[in-house]
Amino acid sequence: MSRLISILFVTTVCLLVPHPASAADDPRAIEARRACAAARVDRGIELLVAIYAETGDVNAIYNQARCYQQNARPEHALERFREFLRVAGSDASEHEQVTGFIRELESEIAARDRRASLARAAANASGVAASTSNDRSARGAAGRWPAYLAASVGTAALLGGAYFSWQTRSLHREVERPLPVLTPTGLADLSSRGERAQRWQWIGYGLGSAALVTSAALFWFSGGSETSSRISLDFMVNGDGASARAGGRF
């Protein structure tokens, strides 16, 4: 009789002790699903963590992984799926499904990392090219001033040579004029002036040519060759003297 009473007491106590509700019966599961669908990931995960802590239902871990996966957080989803496989002891079909999700996430992460690596490499290459171009432009701008100065000196020297060439021809024509008759002193003076003008003519042409060639070389080595640049020299020599024409574009 006492044994029967003990059995009835134990049975009654077991019936009175509340059993934990499953995650599927918890209204928080519906709220968590809504939060995840609305991209309120932190709220959804918070609810699912509370459900798992109170019920021990591993489906809450699975739902955490799906919440992360659906909201483009592959690293977190991958970690939760692996945790699910560790604690769930699921059947073969369920294990295969979760393993498929894991493979998809791993491929997604690898592809994203490759794209990011290519983007960084392209950005670095672009930055190096821009820096090199800026450095070259700065060096070129500084190096072109001597070229401009040499070009100015060369142009002035050529103009001086052209002036003395004109003076040489004028003096030559004056000596050859039949009238008036020049005295020996006047003739000697004209000859001296003509020789001096002729000498300065060639000095001007030589100095101008050398200065313009120097200018072209300086401009080229300073990076000016990357832009349109051209220096041209034309000489004309005849019986009356010589003339030169110089042109440049930087």
C-alpha cells in the first residue's frame, strides 16, 4: 500500500512540474523571424539566443545562421551553421542541407575576398601611377625653366645674327656703289665695319644655334617630350651673307 502511495506521489509531482516549451511554441520565435526579415538582425539574434538559452532547442542556432545568411553576413552565418552541426547531432538529410549552406557561404566569402584584393591592387596601381605622374610633372616644370631661358637666349642671338647679316649686306652694297667715290680712309672704315658685322653675324648664328639645341635637350630631359614640342632651325647662306629662321613650340 505504501509503495502504491509513493508511485502516485511521484507521478503527481511530475505532472505538476512544468516542462520547457519548445522554440516553435515560443512567440519570440515569430518575432525573431519578423525582425530578421526586416533586416533588424541584432534584434532577431537577441531573441533567438534567449530562446536557445532557455529551451536548449538547437533549431534556434540554425535560425540564427539563416538570419545572418539572409542579411549578407556570411562570416557570422558560417560560424552559426558550424556550431549547429556540432551540437545538433542531426540526421543525414539535415546534415547535407547545412553542409550545402556552408559550402555556398565559403564560396561567397572567397569570391568577395578576391574582388576586394583585385580592387586594392587596382587602387594601389592607380595611386602609384598618379604619384609618378605628379612627380614627373613637378620635376618637368622645374626643369623646363632652364630650357625656356636657353631658348630665349638662342632666339635673341639669332636675331642679333640676322641684324648683323643685314648690316653686312648693307655695307657691302655701299662699298660697291659707283658714286660717290670713297676715299681710302672711308673705304677702310667701311671694310672694317663690314668685317666686324660679318664676324658678329656668325657669332650670333653660332651662339643662337647652340642655345636652341641646348634648350631642346633640356626640355626633352625634363619630361617635355611627353607633350607636343618642336624646335626648328633653318639656315640660308648666299653671296650676300647668311640668314636664319628659328621656330619652336613647347
